Amino acid sequence: MTVMYLPVLLYLVITMAVVGAIIFLSMRIGTRKATREKMLPYECGMDPIGTLEIHFPVKFYVLAMIFIIFDIETVFLYPWGVIFRDLGWFGFVEMLVFTVVLLIGLVYLYRKGALEWD
């Protein structure tokens, strides 16, 4: 049983060695000159100087969370589709309930206007 995991362990050791070598070499060889421009925090290509008067609407974040929720749905649907025949009717009904719950949430968001970008 442990012999089966030997390639995975070997791959992990080699990967960690390569990552460690890259980090070590970049620290030893790389040049580091601290200039004023390099020390400024980077904010979407805009200079972070001045007052913080730009306010982002909450709808942007709500829409991003909705996207993540439906992205996770596809993560569950793909493996279900691969083993669909093995699951039979039980698997079909379970995924149907899952999809209906998400569709109810989508209808709710649509009626609340969360999907409108104005």
C-alpha cells in the first residue's frame, strides 16, 4: 500500500526542492534597490496619494459573491455528470433538488435587483 504512494512522495520532494532552490537563488542573485516608486503600495495603476473619496458600490461585491456561488455549482455538477449512470435515480433527484435550491436563490436575487448593474 505504501509503495503506491512513493511516486507522489517523490514528486512532492522534487517540487519542494525546486521551489526552495528558486526562492534561494532569487534572494541571493536578485538585485534590490529600494526606490520611492517601488515602496509605494500598488492600487490598480492609480497613485495612492490624496484622500479616499472613491467609494465602490456594494453591488459589485454582491455580484462577485453570486458569481462564486454559481461557479461552485459547476464544480459540483461536473463530477456528478461523470458518474451520472452509476448514481441512478437517487443521484438524479439529489442533483435536481440542489439545482432547484440554487434556482430559487437566483430568482430571489433577480427580483431584488441584485443582478442589475446601474
